[in-house]
Amino acid sequence: MSKKRVLITGAAGFLGSHLCDRFIKENFFVIGMDNLITGDLRNIEHLFGNENFVFYHHDVSKFVHVPGQLDYILHFASPASPIDYLKIPIQTLKVGSLGTHNLLGLAKSKNAIILVASTSEVYGDPLVHPQTEEYWGNVNPVGPRGVYDEAKRFQEAITMAYHTFHKVETRIVRIFNTYGPRMRLNDGRVLPAFIGQALRGEDLTAFGDGSQTRSFCYVDDLIDGIFRLLMSDYVYPVNIGNPNEITINEFAQEILKLTGSNKKIIYKPLPTDDPKQRQPDISLAKKILGWQPKISREEGLKLTYDYFKKLPKERWTEEPHGRKFN
């Protein structure tokens, strides 16, 4: 019996690379695709030479062709950090709209099940706490973050349209703050930023007064939730994240303690439309997927810090790619 074949877009990114590992482990044939605008081949180089993995260097905003059978598609191609999507706003909108359209069309033609990666950012700066899937959000479409937030909201809408009108088997995961090995230290998100600053012996930079909250999920837990959702028959959005909420100030103190740093926390103005609270309600994931996170923040942070400590020191100061796309 031939192996099931899965296409993973954004395969060289943080989450995409971990998904490739999981599906290889589950005995799938994995087709990875990435234009490397923010992805990094070092995340998947350990898979090159594996007979169950092939990589295509391609931008999914252009027509996508994959020869042969396809059973599943996971669409994870998108800039995900503020540094990236503020630098390449048009590309961010294109991958969420044109890219999603292309992959839904591919799923339709191949009779494949497609899962699209949405985000807690569809809730914007939420007026409901914690955030449930029924909450429609509080998003500024013309603010600096709108290019990412609205790309993801459109992505959800077109996915449901393909399910409703073309009967494509679809899944939508709303991903909350996730961390772990293979993140970029300088991508602008709070956790890798804090760890990078601690490794370099710098003060930690918090925005606002540090009272805003986040909820951090270790990557292995997230990947397990995504896998379970794909294998379910649930077509509406599902929150996947860790509901253990913490303030930025408390989190900074945890990083200082973990790294043994004697530096201080410095404060800068809060960016426009930065969410004040972020905490998933995962009641739905528990009910329909039997899923909840297992790895504590203490355990996950140690695994993540140990990974970054072992990287060559030049990786601690490495700048984002910053490639230009139309």
C-alpha cells in the first residue's frame, strides 16, 4: 500500500519544519514547499536525503503544481512575526489571499483534505477574554498589523467558501503564541527576543508597561493539536494554544532567572494595535480532539533555551532575511 502524501507549505519555517518531522514520523511521504522569504533551509536540512521527503522552492502566491496523488495539504506559508509582515506587507497579503486560493484549488483538483493555519490575531485586540472561537474579534483593518490580521481573516473566509460551495474537506486552526527550537531569535516576537537578549548579555526590552498578557504553547503540543485536527472531521476554526496566561513582566523575570542574567527590564512604547490580552479558550479542542497541552512552560523554556545556547554565537545576532518581493 502506497504512503499517504502530504504537501506542507512554509515547510522551512518554524512550525512548518516541525510539521515535516511529525508527518515523516507518522510514515507519510512529505512534500515541503517554501519560497524562503522568511523560512530557513537549515530547519529542514536534516530531512534532505530522506526517501520520504522532497522539497520544492516555490512561492504559493503563484500557480501551484504538484504531480501525483495528494491526500493532505497543510498551508503554513506566511510571514508570522511583526518584523516580517511590516517589512513585506504586500507579500503577506498575497500569501494569505492568492496563496490560499491556489492551494484550495489544488485541494479541490486532488480531492485532498486541506488545513489552513490561521492565528489568534484574527481576534485583534480582544474585547472578550479568554478568546473563544465564537468571538468575531476587534481588528483595525488599516492599522500596521492589518496586513497580517486581515490576510488571515480572509483566509478563513475563502476556506469556508470552498468547503461550502465546492465541498472541499477543510480544517482551520487558530494558533496562539507558540515557541520552541528553530524560532528566529530576532523575529520581533517576545519569547525569542527575550532569550536572544539574555544570550547576548543585553537588557530585556518590554513594550508598554509590561502588564499585557500572553499564553505560550510549546511547539510539540501545538503540532499534536494540529495533527489531531487534520485527522478529525471538524470544519470550523479551532483554537490551539496553552491557556496558562502570564504578564510580559512576569515572563521577563522567568527568562532572567532561567538564563542567570543580572540585566534589567527596559520599557518602550507599546506598538499600535498591540493586543493587551491573549489567552485561548481551548474547551472546543478538549471536547472534539481530546487535546490539551502537556508540556509546562518551565519544561518548554528549558528545552528552548538549551537549543539556542548550542547554536553558533553568530546565530544569536543574525538579522532576518529581509528579501524584497513585489
